[in-house]
Amino acid sequence: MNLFADDAKLLRVIKTREDCLLLQEDLNTVYEWSRKWKLEFNGKKCHIMELGKIKRRPIWNYLMGEEQIMNTKEEKDLGVIIQENLSLYKHISKISGLSYKMLTNIRVAFHYMDKNI
């Protein structure tokens, strides 16, 4: 398990149904720990993302307690948009767009400034 501030991430290579069971056991352990210490997870913020190009993964519905964890195709982590295919295209597009907007604002600001300054 990886921890950062108020984020936690479980990682496991899934190739077989047994791997799915092991991940579910990990989730159960984390869930029991969180209940013991009264630090419950927000189920709406819990997601499963399958990374990589493996096409024949077992289909599995993971649970956090009694609540099913939803799958996602992308997630924002520490400001970086991660996609299931590990492409950074969407993140780079977003950052480029923000940079272009900032550059436009700077050009407009300098266009109206007094040239004697």
C-alpha cells in the first residue's frame, strides 16, 4: 500500500482470478484497519483502475466493506492525470491549454501597457 497525506493506493498485478481474490483480501484488510481506527474511507472516492494493455483480465467486482468500488479509466493523482493506458496525452493537453491561456493573458496585459515603462 502506498500512502500520501490522505490518499492510499493498493497495487497488485492481476492475471488470474486468484489474484483478484488476493486484491479483495487486501481491500478487506484495509477496510478492517480503517474501521478499527475510525478512519473510514469515502466510498465515492475509491476507484479501481486497470493499468496497461492486458486484454484478458478476469472480470471482478471489488468491495470496500459492503460498497462496490467503481472502475475508472482515468484518475488525477497529485495533479497528474493518469489514464488506464498510461498515456499522458490528456494531462499534457490540459497543461498546454492552461499555459496557452496564461500566455494570452500576458500578451493582452503587455499590449495595453505604456511603452515608456
